[in-house]
Amino acid sequence: MTKKEQTLTEKFRQLEELTTFLEGDDVNIEQALEKFEEGLTLASECKKQLTEVENKVQKMKEDFKEVLE
């Protein structure tokens, strides 16, 4: 069984939840480290997706340059 790919919006929402958790008062060091690592992984995935979108938009702008001018 494959895990459903999260959307960028879902990943950002999860990052917000992790931030809220880490800002809480009842976080022990082990939990904080685990959540921090999870956040870094999510941030890396978001950056990759954003770069892919940016590249796609740039290509579309080049392909439709005549229409956009």
C-alpha cells in the first residue's frame, strides 16, 4: 500500500501544527527533537515542490511569451 502524497497546503498546515507544538510549554527534549526533524523534512519537501511549480510557471511563460506580450 502506498501512502497518499500530501498537497503543499497540507504540508504547510502540518508545519504550522509542528511549530505550535514546539512553542508549547510541555515539550520534552526527545519530543522536540523528533518534531523538529519532522519539520525539517516537511520544509525540504515544500521547497522542492515550490521549485517545481516555479520552473513550470517559467516554462509556461516562455511557451506563451507571444501571448503575454
